[in-house]
Amino acid sequence: MNLNAISEYRLLGAALVILGLSLGLTAALAARLALIHMVGLGAICGDLSAHCVWCAVAPLAGLAAVAACLAGFAFWQQTATDPSVPVG
């Protein structure tokens, strides 16, 4: 395989998808830890106590994962050599 034939857009897209998958794993782990924390407290965070870090990280990491994957797929599909050409 010729490494010069790999488009920068595809390389950036693949890197963003990998980043998105790792952020998705982080979000799943944070959600699991938040659930364990809520079970230990006996209440949902924010109801009787302040929000813990895991409760804040889980949805934010999930949102970042979706955004990174969508951006990665958009760059992967980019075939034009001119970056000013819109994707699609």
C-alpha cells in the first residue's frame, strides 16, 4: 500500500472516529461510575446532594463522542483536494 495515496482527509477522519470511539468508552465508564455513586448515596445526584464529577462527565463525553464521530465521517467522505469544497 502506498502511503502517499492516503488522503489527508481520510487520515484525519479515521483519527477523529478513533477519538470518538475512545470518548464513547469514556462516557460509558463515567456513566457506570455515576450509577455506582448514586447507588452508594441512595439518591440521584442533584436531588439531595451536589452533582458529582461522573454525572457531569458522562453526558459531556457522550456528546463529544458523537460530534467527533460525525466530524470524522464527514472528513472520511471528503474526496476533493480543495478544503473550500463543501462535504457531501
